[in-house]
Amino acid sequence: MTERFDLIVIGSGPAGSAAAKVAAQAGLRVALLDRAAFPRDKLCGGAVSGRCAQLLETIFEQPVTPSLFRTVTRLRLSHDSVPLGLIRNAPPLHMTMRRDFDAVLHRHAAAAGAVIHAPVRIARIDPEGPRVTLDDGRVLEAALMIGADGCNSATARALFGRPFDPADISFALEVELPRHKDAFRTVEIDLAAANWGYGWIFPKNDSITVGVGGMHQRNPDMKAHLRTYLERYVSPAEADAAMQGCKGAFLPAGVYRKVPGAGQVLLAGDAAGLVDPVSGEGIAWALRSGQLAGEACVAALQSGAPGTALRLYGKELAYVQREIDRARIIQKMLFFSPRSAQVVRNLVRKTSVQRAFLRILSGERDYQDIGRKTLLNVSLLFGKSILGGRRQKGGARPPGSSGPDGGAQ
Ligand SMILES: Cc1cc2nc3c(=O)[nH]c(=O)nc-3n(C[C@H](O)[C@H](O)[C@H](O)COP(=O)(O)OP(=O)(O)OC[C@H]3O[C@@H](n4cnc5c(N)ncnc54)[C@H](O)[C@@H]3O)c2cc1C
């Protein structure tokens, strides 16, 4: 039996729920599919920036409520335990658990009229339909499809052979610590807890998330980095206990699909590689790209030309992609060479640099406001030109067949 929709959205994380909400609200008949029943866990630091909070408000009319978020305004920066600064009045960072957060967004999408299919097992994605065959034999067909199924995207695999080359992306490990004695009131960031990445402590309402993440190929033993980082804060026995529950997942930080999809299929969020390579922030661009993809589908269908959706979407997404390019320059600046440690420490100690980064996190400023000239000047401190970006080509099928294991979703 074939059921017909205007739009099929695969994946109901932030990107998919945003896309489905926007499209259903505009009157499209939307099918929203997820392999999980909600609420479901998703490995993530759950740090929601000011930019992300603004998008939540715009797309979902969802305010930052104390029941869903713990808001923190103290941030401590360090580099291999060397203190670089404690910022007491940082722009608010809102800490959430993705299990609760994603369930709220999923409910908003359903309330807007998206037809929920969750949990479902997808047996086959046919980009030519576009069409999805479920493992119980049902077939869903639509004029357009949005793949918002995360870093290990089956939709991207159906289009391009595999989502990303694991050598190009990042990997992160996390543990949850019980929240005891309100010990952690501060967001902790250590810029050298992993190579080409960082370590974090994010205090939540009911627990504390401790994690390390960085470029996969530069961190062959990420578990050792996490263990070392943990021991700075808890006893060896507590670290042992915490490591029992350690989970890992890939993040597509540092690569994105220049053409975010193919034909009648659009990719959003992690499936399109939209993670900030400096901060590892992915929720904000997942929301924004989902919104833009949903809007592009609405516009294309309203004009009677579904084939224009990808072009419309690509045009609007270009700004996000340029922001990721700019973040890549800063990433290279911070992590280019181990010898740069002292330069990084001196740089990050500067309150002007700290303020600039906090403004970006708060959504007050974008990377583009830092200016290419400033970036060039700073990069000269490191003795090499580090400008330039690396992107995942849109239409090409990368060699090899297996994608990264998305880990605990
Ligand atoms: C350890 C770690 C820490 C992070 N910390 C932060 C942070 O603090 N702040 C931040 O902003 N970002 C963080 N990120 C990045 C952030 O988690 C992602 O960028 C964000 O979740 C992307 O949203 P998405 O909607 O694109 O994909 P996801 O959130 O991954 O959602 C994808 C959805 O698709 C579903 N799905 C997958 N495959 C299928 C399939 N075959 N069929 C049906 N459904 C499917 C999944 O069940 C899931 O619901 C972190 C990532 C990691 C790994």
C-alpha cells in the first residue's frame, strides 16, 4: 500500500522537527519518520547557545524554561589545566538533556500537523521517488524528501554512497556524573583535553555532563583523554565508575555538503555536515537548516516546481556554510601545531578574544563580524597561512562503502 504526502522528513531531531513544523504549519501534508519512539536518548552535551535559543523561539515559539534548561553564566577556560580565565557574566548558556529537549520539539511538529511515524524501521530509501519503504512493507511517497537523520544519515548514504569519511570528522565521548552538592556551577572548557577539540563540563538540572571530543583521526585513544580529563575533577574511583557508562558518537564538524542534497532530496542538520568545528555546536544549525529546508519545500511546491527546492535551499543555506568556513579558519588557528600552545594561551587570555567568542555563542555576533583581516593577522602569529576550507563534494560518491558508526544516538 502506498501513502502519498507532499513531504517526507526522515529523522526527528532538531533539524527534522524544525523542517516538519515549518512545512506542516504552512499547510503541506508532511510525514515525519524516526526509528525511535520519543522521548529517546541522544548523546550530546546539550549546550544551547543564545543563537540556538533565538531559533527555538522563532521556529517553535518555545521559550527557555527552567524545567527544560539550567542556565549558566559562569565559564572557565583552560588549556591543559593551565587557567586562561573565569568569566563571571558570560552570556547565558542553557544546558539541557536531549531526551527531554528533542521530545518537546517532536511534539511541536506533531501539533503543527505532521503525521508521525515513530518508531519505524526503514528498509529502503529511494531518492528517485522520492519514496521510503518500511520494513513492514508500507510505502510512503512524496514530491520532496528531507533527510535529517543525523551524522550516520541513511538518506545521505542512499544519495552519495556514505554520509562522511570518518577521517574527516570528529568523535566525542561523554559520561554523566550525578549532580552532587551543587559542586559545578560553572561551564568548564579545556582547549587541550583532546587534540583538535576540547573537553567540557556542562552542569545540568539533574546531572553533570563531562565530555571530550576532537578530530577522529587525531585522537586514536579518546577514552584515555576522557579518563585523564575526568580525574582532574573526581577521584580515580569515581572516574572508574563513570567510565563504565561512557558513550561515544561522531559529529560532522569541519565538513559539510556544499550541495546539500540531490534531485528532490534535501539534507539538513548533521546529515548535511552543519556542525561548528570550533565549538562543536550543532543544534543551532540543525534548527536553522531544518527551517530553511522546510521553507524551501513549501515555496517550491506552492510555485508548482518541486524540482527548485534544492536550489532555493542551497541559496539560503550558503550563509551557514560560510560561517562554518570561517569557524574552520579559527579551528586551524587554535590547533594547527602543538608548538602553538603558548600562542593559544596568550591569545585566549585576552579578554577581547574571550568577549568575541562569547558574543558568537550568544548569537549577538557571527564569525563574519570578526573579519577576514583580523583572522589573517592572527594567523600570521602562527607563522603560516592557514586560510582555506575543505568541503565534502555534493554530487560525488565517495570511495568505499561503509559510513561512520553513528554511535549512541
Ligand atoms: C558527544 C556530543 C556532544 C555534543 N554536544 C553538543 C552541544 O553541547 N551543543 C550543540 O549544539 N551540539 C552538540 N553536539 C552536536 C549535536 O548533537 C548535533 O549537531 C545535533 O543533534 C544535530 O541534530 P540533527 O537533527 O541533525 O540530528 P540528530 O539530533 O542526530 O537527530 C537525528 C534523528 O534521526 C533519527 N534517525 C537516524 N537514522 C534514522 C533512520 N535510518 N530512520 C529513521 N530515523 C533515523 C534519529 O533517531 C534521530 O532522532 C554534540 C554531539 C555529540 C556527538
